[in-house]
Amino acid sequence: MIPILRQHAEQQFTEELDALQKTDTRQRPTNWAMSPWAVATYLLGGKLENGFEVSPKYIGSRRIIEIAIATLTTDRALLLFGVPGTAKSWVSEHLAAAISGDSTMLIQGTAGTSEEQLRYGWNYAELLSKGPSRNALVSSPLMRAMEQGKTARVEELTRIPADVQDTLITILSEKSLPIPELGLEAQAVRGFNVIATANNRDKGINELSSALKRRFNTVILPVPSSEAEEVSIVSKRVAEMGRALELPSEPPALKEVRRVVQIFRELRNGQTEDGKTKLKPSSGTLSTAEAISVINSGVALAAHFGDGVLRAGDIASSLVGAIVKDPVQDEVIWREYQETVMKERSEWKDLYRACRELDE
Amino acid sequence: MADSCFHLFGIRHHGPGCARSLVQALDALQPDCLLVEGPPEGEVMLPFVLDAGLTLPVALLIYNPDDSQQAAFYPFAEFSPEWQALGYALARNTPTRFMDLPMSCQFALDKAHDVERASCPFPNGLEARSTSADANVCTEGADLYADPLHWLGQAAGYDDGESWWNHLVEERNDSLELFAAIAEAMTTVRSEAPARRRSDYEQQREILREAHMRKTMRQAQKDGFERIAVVCGAWHVPALEKLPSAKADNDLLKALPKTKVAATWAPWSYHNLSNASGYGAGIAAPAWYEHLWRSGGTRQRAVGWLARAARLFRAEDLDCSSAHIIEAVRLADALAALRGHHQPGLDELCEALRTVVCMGDDAPMQLIHRQLVVGDRLGGIPEQAPAVPLQRDLEQQQKSLKLKPEATRKALDLDLRQANDLARSHLLHRLSLLDIGWGDLNKTGKSAKGTFHELWTLQWQPELVLAVITASRWGNTVEGAATAKAVDRAQAAQSLPELSELVNQTLLADLQAAIGPVTQALENLAAVASDVAQLLAAIPPLTHIVRYGNVRNTDVAMVNAVLEGLIPRAAIGLSGACSSLDDDAAQAMREHIAATHKAVRLLAHEELSGEWHEALQRVAHLGSSHGLICGLAARLLFDDQVENADQTAIRMSQALSVGNDPGPAAAWLEGFLNRSGMVLLHDDPLWTMVDEWLAGLVEEHFLRVVPLLRRTFATFNAHERRQMGERAQRPMQTVSRQIDADWDAARAEQPIPLLRLLLGLSR
């Protein structure tokens, strides 16, 4: 088998999806691979009747996931909103995998996304030789999802230019896609729906028009509410990714994970966890996703250049890279943090020293 | 229970589901007697339950007429099971009794307990129960209900007891087995719930209450009733299921102390019913419960609720179309199905609104939360219901002045030139004299609106009924009571400022009868007052009255007379009072003098001004008092043009001369500048003098005055400081320099044609 770097959710969790489908006896909406309850269990984890353990994909509020799933059952589109790194794309991928068994009907929104990418394009060779016909038509992932009654995903919706975004309006309200060149239309099959993600931190985004907004139910994914929750998310993801990348190291020390999470939370909230010291908040988002990547690169460093055990020195370099996004502003913030907070914590001496070494 | 004549119905206070089931159960049972958990003293008030003039929510108020701080409210809303039961029984002339321990005993016990606790030097923190909490809340405390529900809710996998109970009981459309299930659950909880932190005193109270309930039940049985419906809090059901020997209970209840109590109905509000108000048996969402009760179990329930939310959103200028509501209904239904509920509950509906209408944001929901979930309904009581005469008089006035008590916070702008508004103002001032805090007068200061406007913030809180009762000992009408209280306060007053404030209030409240005695008291006290600071503090409020009294049509002659006595007295004592003050005392005196000075100017009374100025001159004389005061006096005299610039310059040069210690000199300057540097900026000689004084200081002295001066200058605004800085940079004599140059006219003329062309000026 060719070693795939990153597997799709439905590939990685095939076993869990199968087990869920087998035990799922509840009512399924048309064209759904499993019932909404099973989808919720798939995302949030749990034990099935036959004792099979489903791992949690999203660690956080159950209510949020329930609202997201309920939205999809009502055939209204779902918009996952939030600061970067709050698992928006992650949730969207897993929802699509669980509901349609296919998370690949994806359109990545960028400033250059055109209407053709949302609707359909043409196979020009075919078009020129035989004229316009259904065969010459190249369907977009969205159109394929409509025809097959599956879930389409639109990533970074707000990065798509406003006029292109509006193409979605007809699709979402009429549930059909006219093809005027052929005098046809593609009508969506039951089960079709759209999950879009957008972040509210980026600058230069294209605000959604209110007509489009009205066609989405919006769910805001919050940053993890407690430190413990964030630590568990980071440790879990790092372990999974380490496995995927075949890192020969030991699982990351919980102590280091906790420290990174704490640094991130403190800089994000602008105060220390005990609430005693005020800090300047950093300009970066310092999301959970970034914490995961800091630990991950630390693990890789430890594995390949160290003795395989994650230590302060291994995370220091990527930590600085993650925090200092703006070389002037963040540098000051980071330096202040080292001197006022890290230095004072006696058990953080090693990390403080490692960071100082890097600065020099 | 089938063989017994008792039929126990354990309910949750204010639970619409319980209420619905209870009505059905009563219909099925057709009881010949109804016992309700409530104070027996309230039975006399029962006939008003069916009165058309009564609008819910209301509370049964039981209070001690001798000490109205001791009071208990038993609130009822339309959806309260007890209320429905009372209505059911009274409409059928079924005998109805309250069975709780009489409040007369409870008050007496509370009092005894308070005395006991007060005598104990180290009260146990956990036990501390404030009497005010007792007054506000029916004794059914949070620990009796919130706790077991929470415990059961968590056991059932809910976030909290409230949502568990809502889904299981209140939001269902009921079955008759409900009561058996509740009784069973409570029996388990009472026997197994973890020991909660309750004092012996509270436990003892519960034992007594339940003993009395059983006693009432036995009495009903003895009276020959055969189908007795007993409606009580679910918590008490297990204790009432079996009746032990009558003797045990009677022994418990023997020889309990008693006090006098009176009962009445009081209008109540949804806010007070919600747990946010601190009411122990409070509910989170009164408006939702009302909706549940009214809409029954129909499909329209969710739709009606969301439509209400839509109206509120629109009122707040937030977009919310019918399409939004349609989608919200669908989402709420889907959520309910996903969570296995038969119909969407409050949580699902709120989540649907947030997701569909608010773009996932919580802020807009917070905006309408109070109106949507809590509600701002305020009850009313029938006119014939007994109430203290003061309450009736107040209602009468509220009606005639078109000033309705409302539960929401509302701003009221009164134009005192209009008769009705003036009367309203009088009423509000009288009430605040009586400590009935209905309206708050906004401190407008000397705003642009002038003094014929008064801005009030009104909010009628149901607890104010109690304040009215407390105030009723002063008289039977608002005016009479306020007058009596003002006179009483005047006689007890010990300080002049307090009295002058009282005079002010009396005039604002237009209490003609009180003005005489209050001003008399003021004069008497002023005559013997030796504290000049107090005299000074009394002057400004009085001046205000005299100056602006006309707008209010008040008779200010008496106050004027008082002022004519006060100002000379203060003027005479001033220089004495200003001698030998330390820094703090000088600061305080400075405020008094400045305020009084302003007042005297406002009065524009020549003779009084003259006396005041003389006093200031004595104070301004150097060395007679603290530097700060001297400086201030010099400045005030300069401002009023009593002394001209030359005289002032002499004062300044004396004060700042080299011979003086720099400390007092700096203080003098601080006083003189009086928090504004303008005088320096605009008066060259003064500027020069200050400048020279500063420049002439030797280094050691300079270092000593720098902090003092910094303190003074720091109080100026940034603009003034900058101007001063610029002024200091400029040399004193700014002579405009003339530029001499040999102009070569011919060369200068050369570019002119080109410039004309560029500017488009034809020849």
C-alpha cells in the first residue's frame, strides 16, 4: 500500500463508522449514512451497545455539535464560525464523513475562487469538437454533491469574493443549479447539504451578504473553555499525528503539553491563569491548532535530534515561532512574558533558560 | 393512599406542568376540602382570589404590624399550582385552609433566634441568615428545592436540575401518575440525599412546620371531610404521608411564642419571581412558564414563543423575518428530536434563535433575555382588599397624576412649569423622604436643561409595598406622613448640613406644614453651632432654594431669613476657623469656602456679599491662616473685583517673597490658582511675579517646592499646561522684529506674468 501522508476522516475512522452503522437502528434522514444520533456519537465519542468504543473527535460542548447536526437534518446549510484553529474544518470534515461517508466534496475558498469552481466548468476539447453537451460539462464538487445527495464542504467561505459567494444563494434556497447553456438544471437530491467554515479574525475578508447569511444557520465554535479541556485536545491530536507521521518518540510528556497550553491561554487572554498578573495580549490568535503544531514539532525534534523524550529545549524554538507573528510588537510581548511570568515560576526555569538561549 | 381520606399532591411552586396536572387531578377527585401549604393568617384574604380586580402575579404578604421588617411574601402567578388549586376550590365553595405553621409563630421564633445569635460573639458563618432575606423571601429556601432537583437532574444526565425538571414535568402534558412519581422521587431524595449544610435551627423549623401541617390535616379529618386534597411543596410529601400520633405533634407545637401579624395582598412582578431576584423558590423563566401554561400542550407552543421573540428582536432593531422564525421552529424541532424530547423546550428554542437569528452570537439574546424569558409583568390588587391607608392614598395619587407603577426601569422627564409635572415631582420627593424608593432623582448638576427640569428614573419594585407599610406609621396620607417624618427628623438632627438638606427636601416635596418647624430647627441649631465648617456647608443648599425657588412656586421667605442669619455668622467665624489648620483641614476648608463663595455670588445680595468679602479679606491677610486658604481668599477677592490687580500683585509678592518658607509659599500659590491656570496666562504682571519667584529660588528651596508645585499644576487640564509651557518658553518682552532688506523690485516683478497665467488671471 502506498503510504498516504494524511488520510481522509472516512479512511482513518472506517472501523468506527462501520461499527456505528451496524448498531444504528434509529431513523435516518434520506441518503444519510447513519442517524443523527450516531453522527453525534461519532463526533463526541462514546460506547456502543456492543461495547465498541468510539473515540471523541471533538472535545467540547455537546450542545454545539447537536445544534450543528440538527441544522443539517433541516436541510438548511451550516456555517461554522470562529477564530482560526478552533477545529472548524475538523468538525466539518468529520460531519461530512459521518453523514455522507465522503468528506472530499470540498471547495477551498480563496480570493481567486471563481464561479466555475462553485458551479461547473467545461472540458474545452470536448466542447470544441462536439459542441455543448452534458459530456462536455465538468461538475464542481458542489454540483456532484447535489446530484448524489451528499454533503458538500466550502472552506473559508468569507475569503471568496462577494459576487462569487452569491452563487450559493440559488443553490441553497432553490436547491437547484441552472445550466443555461444546455437549457437544463441540476436539481439537488435529498440528503444534499452544505457545510461552510469561515473565520472571524482574518483581515480583508468578504463579509457575507445578508441574503446569504439568512440561508445559513451559524454555529460559533468557541476556544476551549478550560485549560484541562485544551490540554486533552492537544495531547490527543499530537498522539494521533505522531502516529501518522511515524515519529519514533515517546508520547509527549503531559507536563510540556500543559505548559504550552498555559502559555498560549495566558497570552491569548491577556492575563495569567491565576488572574493575578495582567499581560499584553499577543497579535496572533494562538489557537489550539497552533499549540498542537508546537508540540508536534517538539516531538519531531526530540525524536530525530534528541533522545526521544520531549524537553523544554525542544519546544522552545517552535514556541517562539508560534507566538512571535509580528516581529516588533510580539517580540516585546514575548520578552515581557518571559521576564515577568516565566522567570518567576521556579519550576519553569528550564523552559525560561531554553527560550533565553534562543534569543541570544 | 387509596384507603385514606387524604390525597397528597406534591408540587413545585410555580410549575405550570404541576399546575395543569393538579387541575386535572382535582377534577377527577372532586375534593370536599382543600389544604394548601400557606400561612393560616392568610385565610382571611382568600375571598379576593376570585376578584376580577386582581391581576397576577400577586403575593400574600404577612407582616408584623409592630415591626414591618418582619414580613413574608407568598408569591403566586397564574401558573402556580397553589393558585390554580385555590381558584378551583373557591369557585366551588369547597372549604379551603392554609396548613403551614402560622407566621405569628415563625416571626416570634425568628426574633428569638436573632436575639440569641446577636448575643453570641462568634456567629457561625454558615448559619448566618440575614433578617432582610427573611423579609423578602418566603421561607421555602433554595436548599430545600434547588438541591434535591439538582441532585436528581444530574443523576439523570442533565446539566442541572432545572432543565431536567422542566423536561420531565413542566413541559409535558401531563398525566395523573405525576404526583405518585414526584412523591416517590422525593421520598428517595429525603432519605438518601447527601447531608446538606443546614443549621439545626432550619431543621427544627422544618420539623415544626410539618408537624403543623399534619395537625391541620388531622383537624380536617376530624371535621368529617372525606376527600381532602393536600397541596404542598414536593419536599414535604414524604413527611405528610403517614400521620404519627397526634400527641407527638401537639407536644412539638405546644407553647410556641407568638406575635401579632397582619395579612394583605401585594402586587408582585415576574422579576421578583425569578431566581435572579434572590427568591429562594424562584424559577429561571417566569415568562416561559406563563407561555407553557397558556399554550397548553399544543404544537403552537414553540411557534408562539418564537413569534414573541421575533417581535422583541424587531423592537431592538435587529433583523428577524418570518423566514427566520420558520427556520428556527424547524431547527428547534430537530434539536428536540435529536435529544429525544417530545417537544422543543426552552433550551432548544433559545439555541435555535441564537443559531438562526443571531448568527451564533449570544449578545442579541442577552438583549431580549429579560423580556423574553423573565418577563416584566406586574400584578395588581383589587381596591377592596385591605391595605394600609397610606397605600390607598398613594394609589389614589398615582391615578390622579397618571403615574402608573411599572416593573420596568423608566426615565421620566418632568417640566416643573407644568402643574401636573410639578405635582408628580412633589409626590416623588415626598416618597423619597419616606424612604419609598420608587424614583431616583438623577443628579443632573447644572446641566444645560436648566432648573425647571427634573429627571427621574422610576421602577416600582413589589417590595416597596413593605416600605409603604413601614412608612405608614408616620401618617395616613403621603403628604401627612412625609410632613410628620420631616418634622421628626428635624428635631433629631444634630448637624447643620443635614438640616439644610432636609429644608431643601421639604421644599422640594412642598410640605408647607413642615417648612416652619424644619427651618426653625435649623435656626436654633445655627445659633448655637460653633463649627464654622458646618455653617459653611449649610449655606449652599439653602442658597439654591432661595435662588431657584420661584420655579417651584415655593415660599422661600423663611429660608431667606435663615440665610440672612447664617451668612453673617459664618463670615464672623471664618477667620477664627481658618487659623492654625493643618494641611488636611485646610483642604477641607478650601472646599467649604469655595462652595460658599459660589453660593453667596448666586444669591446676589449686596449686604451679605459685603460681609462675606470682608471676611475673605481678613483671611487673605498673610500669616493669619494656612497658605492655601490665604491664596484662595486672595483669588476670590480678585475674581470678584473687590481687589484690583495691583492689590493682588502686592498680596502675591508678599506671599512669594524670598523671606517666606517655600512650603507655605507653594501652598499659597496652589490656593491662588484655584485649579485653573488661566489667570496666569492672561495676566502678565502676575505671570512675571510667579516667574521671578521661581527663578529666584535657591536650589535647595527649589527642590523643596517642586513636588508641591507639581501637585498644583497637575490638576490643570492638558491644554492649559501646554499653553503655559509655550508661554514660559517665550521671552517676556516679545518685540516684533522688522526685517530690513533691499528689495530689487524689477526682479520681483519678473515672475508675475507667469503667475497670472498659472492662476488663470487674464491680463
